[in-house]
Amino acid sequence: MQAVANEFKIPKENPLAKPLLIEGEQDYSTLTEAVSTVVEDKTPRNWYIAFAISVCGTLMLGGMLGYLVFTGVGVWGNNQPVGWAWDITNFVFWIGIGHAGTLISAILFLFRQKWRTSINRAAEAMTLFAVACAAIYPGFHVGRIWLAYWLFPLPYNQGMWPNFRSPLEWDVFAVSTYGTVSLLFWYVGLIPDLATLRDRATTKMRQLIYGIFSLGWRGSNRHWQHYEIAYLILAGISTPLVLSVHSIVSFDFAVSKLPGWHTTIFPPYFVAGAVFSGFAMVMTLMLVARWALNLQHLITMYHLEVMNKIMLVTGSIVGYAYSMEFFMAWYSGNMYEKFTFFNRAFGPYAWAYWTMFTCNVVSPQCFWSKKLRTSIPFMFFISIVINIGMWFERFVIIATSLHRDFIPSSWGYFRPTPVDILTFAGTFGLFMTLFLLFIRFVPVIALAEVKAVLAHQQHKAHGHAKH
Amino acid sequence: MAENKIYGAIAAFKSDTEILEAARKVRLAGYSKFDCHTPFPVHHLDQAMGMKRSKLPYFIICCTIAGFTLGLLLQWWTGAVDYKLVIGGKPLFALEFATPILFECSILLTAFGAVFGMLGLFNGLPTFYHPIFNAEISKRITNDRFLVSIEAKDPQFDATKTTEFLQSLHGAEEVQLVEA
């Protein structure tokens, strides 16, 4: 704890002064060194261990999906009345995780929040990998995966087209656009940093590979000019895009007429929940990366504290949405609506509901305390609790709304099969595999951007010294 | 030294303030074919170099409009012209249900325009060879050095005079001629 207290210092003379975003005596070349050596040094043994475990998870995922393709979608526990179960829960869960990456990279960029530079690269990468995990579920849920191309408006022998009146088709466009734009945004940010690795390369192989991906970047100011405009516009369009994606995901539910799903609060509530869960996942990963890669001077306590504050805000919005749903159920005077919500909190899935409520609404409230939101073990614990809570949120919304059909003879109770569970565990393997490859081969910190922050910081210090 | 074998002259600087001053002086000295190479985008360097605003946004807005139009045509033509199918009693085409996909298509083409327009059309990348790479110091552009380069194509360029001029700039290091 002493180390934590030392790390977080605000200058005494001005209580409103913001803490430095880059700590210690740094110049451009020490920054380059700190970020590049993570990629250049000999691979640590722990990386191999983590990678081996993750690859096992990925292989298990492959095995489970292969089993599903050869046997049929019935290997999952989905059945009437719960026709959407873990697959859609996991889809929404993973898509939601991705949202923090775009929020950090786009929205905070537009708001000129300079603290984003230390974490945006990793958060964007996390977005991409989360979207990859998410896309698996609807793809395989169609059952006959070899016909999944029917999702896209392609001319083929039946002469039919997708039904654009369906929110599920909107989802296809939203998620694929989101994945593509996130990839482009991430790659554009990477180009100057890949050029750094190219210029530092000691082997022909590295020089060639980083050379190809950095496209011959030479830091020309005539390039930077267009680059900055393109980056700004990408940030500008990613902001409404990220809001639209989870809104459209929520339309999958809200546009139907099912009590528990058919509510207008869904789009903002889903977006807030997505940001909430995404920040929790960023926190979990960054705490590990910061510790494992010795990036404490770049990802400072200030960054962590700001992220905890965002979780407190979005967690409270989610809590408000949960309460408002109950109010609306009562206020609507609709018996089905009332029954659904009463059943959600006190019916067979009450355990899931209260797990969700405790994890998402109660636990982030601890972050009102400065002591708790600057404690690394505590925030690590809470970030995992929130991840669990947000998974339960999607499960509660999907399973509780479906398991009590309008006719009691059609009531049921969903239980996951081992295939369900292992597939979900496998997606974590895939996610971690991709993330580990990322931290091994790509600069985890947006180097060019951090240097710009350092220049800014130095000018400020210089300016203060003068006056 | 034969003029045609030389790409130009370069000078390296250690900080963004020095390059700003250097760029301003190069421009005021009357050079037009020159460039700065920096590890990160330096504020106000565009003005110091006398560069005009980027035209990239005009190209991008055209892509946005193209995306919107394609999204509209796709949904209208497939649903209301090519294969009419009434589903759930809903109209064959209506802007209400078309909106989400119109939005996504516009965003997608905007992003393509921004990225590929910026890289390919405006910056001419990928370009794997450039004469500036012949100078050893250019390896530090992406690390901690700020370079000014004046091309031999510039009407004012003169190997000796330009080199001397670069040397006179505050903070200039490693002033040298670069082969083409």
C-alpha cells in the first residue's frame, strides 16, 4: 500500500493541479525504449505459460464448435421456451466488452482527455478481440454455419435478399461495421509506432515485417497533416458508431413485443452497461499488463482512478435503469409486464437477478471512497466482480423474459449443457490468445501519442518555471 | 558533386520547439520544396511550414454520401423492386426501418474514405523506398529526432549554400547531403 501512496502524488501548492500523466524523468528516447523493449526483449517464460493455457482454451473452443457443426445446434441447452440463451448472452457480453475500447479511443480523444494515450492502444485491441469472440455466437447459432453468408446481401441462386425490416439484420450491419472501423482505427494509430519498431529492428525478418506493416512511414509533416485529420474524423464517426452498435443490439430485444424486452429504456441502458463492462475488462487486463510489463510510470494511479470513476458513473446509470424498469412495469398497469419483473426478482431466476444487482449496482459504489478506488488489489477484485455481474445482466434479461411464456403449459427453465459452458470458457481462451499475441508483437502503448503528451507536459513545466 | 544524384540536404534537431523555429526560417528563406520529419505531430508546424489546410475532409464527405446512397439503394431495390415479399405486414420499403443500416453504411464508407484516402490518395503510402532513409539519422525520426529536409529540386537549392544555411539554424545537428 505504501508503494501505491507514493505513486499518487498531487503537487501540494495547488490542490486542483492534475497529476502528471507520465511519471519520472523521461525523454523521447527513454519512452521509445520503455515501450519497444516490451516487444523486442526475449519472450518471458510466463508469457509462454499463459500462451499455452490460452491456446488450450482456443482449441477447446474449436473442438466445441466443431462438435456443434457436426451434431447440430441442439448440443447447446437452448430449447423452447428459452430459444435464446447462453449464445446470445455471450454475444452481448463480448460486444459490450468491446465498447470501452472505442470509448477510450474515440470519445475521450474528442474531449481531449490526454490520459487516454497510455491505455487506448490496448483497449482498442481488446475491442477487436472481443468483437471476434462475439461474432462467433450469432454465426454458430444459425445452426447451419455453412449458410451464414445468407446474413449478407449477396446475390445467390435463390434470388432472395435479407429482411432489412428485422433488427437482427441491422445487427449484422452494425457489428460488421463496428469490427471493420475499429480495426482501421487501431491500425491507423499503429502505423507510426510500427515504423519505430522497423527503425529499431536488429534482424532482417523484423525489419521486413514491421517495414511492410508501417507502409514506409517516414514521419513527414506533410503526412502527419492528413493523418491527424483522418484520425480526428475516425474518432468523430466512431463516437456515434459505438453508441449505435449497442443501441442496435438492444433493438434485437426492444423491437420485439415480449414483456421484459419491449422497453424504450433499452438503448441508453445497454450502452451504459457496455461501457461499464468494457471498462471493467480494460481494468482487469491493464492491471495485469502494467504489473507484468513494468509500465507503472506510463499507466499511473491517476489513469486507474479515472477509470474507476467512470465505472462508478456507468454503474450508477445501470442501477438507475434497473430501478426504472421496475417503476415502468408497475406504472404501465400491464399485467404481463408486472408479472415479468416480479418474476425476475423473486421467481426461479432470483439468484441470477440478485447476483447481477449486487455485482453491478452495489459493488461499484465502493469507489466513492478514495482509499478504495486507489487500492490496486481492491480495484482488481471489483473489476472481476463487475465482469461477472454484467454477464449476469444479459443472462437475466434473456432467460427470465423467455422462460415464462404466456401460457403456463409452455413454461420452462434453462440449464446450460457442458458444451455451453466449455464454449464460453473457450472464448476466453481465444480472447487471451489474441491479447497475448498483441502484447508480444505490437507496441502496447501509443508511443507517438505519449510523446506528444510528454512534449505538452514539458512546455507546461517550462512555462510555469518562467512565470 | 553532380546535382542530380542528390536528393537534398537535411538537418536534425532535438526538440519540437527547435524544429518549429527551423521550419519557419526555412520557409522565410524562400524554400518551397522542403519537409519536416517528426516522431509525433508537432503543433503549429503546419503554419510554420506555410502549409495549406488538408483537402482530405472533402474527399471523406463524398465517401459518406456514397455510403448513404448505396445503403438506400440496397434496401429499396432488394425489398421493393427485385424481390417483393411482405413480412409481418410491414411496407416493402420505409425510411424508418432503413435508418440503422443507412447509418452503418455511411459510417463504413466514411471510415474507408478516411483511412484509404489519407494513406493512398493523399500521402502516397505505401512507399517503401524514400531517399531520406539513406541518411543514418533518419532511423531516429521515429524515436527522438526532428529532421528538416530541403530537396535538391527546390529552385533555391545549392549544395554548399543550403548546407551552410541549415548549419546556421539554432540546434542543428548532423547537417548532411542525402543521396537520391
